[in-house]
Amino acid sequence: MKIDSHQHFWNYHPIKDAWISDAMKVIQQDFMPADLLPLLQKNDIDGCIAVQADQSETETRFLLQLAQDNDFIMGVVGWVDFRSNDIEERLQYFSQFEKLKGFRHIVQGESEDDFLLRADFCNGIAQLEKYNFTYDLLILPKHLSVATEFVKRFPKQNFVIDHLAKPNFKEANFTNWENGIRELATYKNVFCKLSGMVTEADWENWKAEDFNYCLDVLVGNFGIERLMFGSDWPVSLLAASYEQSSAIVKNYFSKFSEEEQHKIWGGNAIKFYNL
């Protein structure tokens, strides 16, 4: 079974979705399951994980409703306020939803580089294991050392890095990113999504080989067992079609064994998100 481990849905609203700037006009519109399903079918992908794009419980419920109405949405990564005093109560509430697999916070947007280490945030993360929820790490290269300290505190919690932690493809400056990835990958409870690459490159002038070095680093440090394909659709439309962005992963792993490709394209996502 093939799984797209990372994509989004939204009813576009210019205030709620203010992060979608005028430079991103191509995604200043609604993107719903009926828009994605034909793309999945065309690319022989059986299901997907819908990931939050807005930091509200309303967003979590919105995605859960879409998942309930569409069988191909096999899991949801929602949002909850980990810093709240009633975090365990909220997690207990959300544990009733079978398709809710985990949570994410948009750490890359926080002003504090060490946000992940806040005592109140860590208190919330500490509650996840009890309910078998995962956590998606949305971070930048500058956060990698902090993320390593963060995951060290939660050895039984499953984490996955979104978008390779956004290496600097535009300048091909990977030294700090590579050092951080190498350290973070030593923790076996940390996985990584092969997603979001084209949006970190030059949207108009990227080439598939631009991503090979970083993919080499990831395979060398995470191995095949902890990597998974994700499209980051529709954000990926800023730079590529669904076919183009998925072809980067398809072509890179074409020389790997059938069993290894199966893990990248679905096996690891099924295991991580308990699909």
C-alpha cells in the first residue's frame, strides 16, 4: 500500500491563512479531498495523512470530519495547545477519534529558537505516549540542536521530522543541517519525511539532482527504515505539480530494492502512524 504521509486541506481565508502571501497566489484558494483524490489515483497512491495548517482545535475537528467522510484519508495530524493546563483532558477527548494519529505545532514560526524546550510545552509532549499519539517536528536547520535535546527527553515518544527540517537548497549550504541531522538521527524514535523539498528550492529553477546530496545524507543516517514519502500538497504546487514532486523520490529510490521502495512509499508511514 502506498501512502502520502504529508498533505493539507483548507478552505482558504485571507486572515486565517495569512501565511499564504501574495507571492503564493497559486495556493490562495480552497483545496479539498475532491481535488486530491484524482492526483493520488493517477500516481497509484492508496491513501494519505492530512496534516494541520492552522493552530486551532477547530482545524483538528475539520480534518477529522474530512477523514470520516473520505476513506482515503487514513490519518490526521492535528493541533492542540500543549502549553495549556488542561492538556491531558484535551488529549483524552481526542483519543476517541481512531483516525487522529498525532499532533504538530508550527515551531518554525515561533520567535524563541528554543521553544521546544519550554517547560509548559514539554509537559504537554510528555502526555502523548499515554495515548499512543505521534508528534511531527516542523523545524528549520537552526532548531536541530534544540530538537536533539528535546527528543532526548522523550525516549519512548515517536517523532517525525517534516520536510527534512528544511535544508537550504537555494544556496546549497548544508553543513549545519547535515551536522544536526546526523546527531538527531542517532535517536531511533525519530523518523523523517521526504517532503517539502521543492518549496525550499528555487521555485522556478530547481532540478531533481539538487536534492540528491540531502537524500544521500538522510539514507546514510536514518537508513531505509525511518524515511517516508510525503507530497506536502498543495504547498508543493508553488514549485511543482504533484507528479513532479513525487518523481524526485521515485527516481532517487528507483535503484533500491522493491522491499526498500515499499518501505519508503508506505510501509514506514503505516508503521509510524499505526494505520
